[in-house]
Amino acid sequence: MVYAGIMKITFILITILSVFAVFISCESEAEKKQREVRLEQTRIEQKEKNEQEKLNQAIRDKYISNSLSTGTTPYAYCFGSNNTCSDNGCSQIKVKTPNNSDVLVTIKRNTKVYRHAYIKAGSNFTFELPNGIYQPFFYYGKGWNPEKIMIETDCGTLKGGFVAEEQIGKDSPQSLNNNILEYELILQQNGNFSTSPSNSEEAF
């Protein structure tokens, strides 16, 4: 009887341990699946990141040597291209670019881009403007990509931008009254501007 009781207890313990082992096994399998899902998601994200980096590098390589002529108005379809002043009172804004960067200049009047022009590195360009208050913005960079999407504006999608070393600066609004305002832009090695930092939402 004692032997039979021991056998019964042993059987019960084995059964309990077996059930516990199955429970643990099922729990571990669920955790394993979750881990595999996380690993697969990480692998997919890394693959997409690598593909995007390759695409960005291919675009950079394609356009890094591309540049526009000084005075070109790449956003003419949106902002217009007229650069003359026939009013009774006219002023000028002269811009000289640094030797190490092309610059796309936008000049705003009443929060809207009134003039814009591309200026090659080490060149200068003069904007003619009716007297008034204007704010200049300076978009620096290298390698012009005409298909690059910048932002959405009132006139549609703005396309065209640099593929490398992009930075944007600005000056405060300036009142012009039959005078000439001159800028000699300096792009420092540490990325600071002789003007104040800005962004595409402001500049365009």
C-alpha cells in the first residue's frame, strides 16, 4: 500500500511537472515568435533604410556637379521671372556669393516671394525693385536637382533644390527708398552664416 501510494504521488508530480513544462514551452514559443517578428521588422526597416541611402547617393552622384547660370529663375512658374523696375522710385539689392557655394536668393514682399534668382559661387547678381520693404533669404548648397521637391506653396509643388551642403540664411526686412542694398555672403566652415539661420518654410 505504501509503495502504491508513493507511485501515485510520483505519477501526480510527474503529471503536474509535465503540464507545467508544456505551459512554459508554450509561453516560450509565443515569446520566440514575438522576437522573430521584431527581428524581421528590424531587418525590413534596415533594408528599406539601406535602399533609401543608395537612392539618395545615386541622386547625389547624378546632380552633384550640376549648376545653373547666374540669373536663372528656376521657380518662375511659381514666382515669376521679371527682374526690372519701371516705377518712379526704384532700388536695388546686390548679392555677391561665397566662393564655396551656389546660392538661390528669394526676396519677399508682404510675406510673398517677389523676386528670386540663382547665383553661382563667386558671382554676383543685382535685383531691381520698386521702393518698399523687402526681406532677402539665401539658400546655399551644391549640386542642383531640378526634380527635388522642396515644399507645397500656394502655386503648387515647388521643385528644385541642392543635393549637398544645404543651408538657409536670411536678413531682417529692409526698407528701400531709391537706394542700393549690398550683400557679400560668407559661408563659414562651421556652418554659421553672416546672416541669420532660416528654413524652407520661411524662404519660400
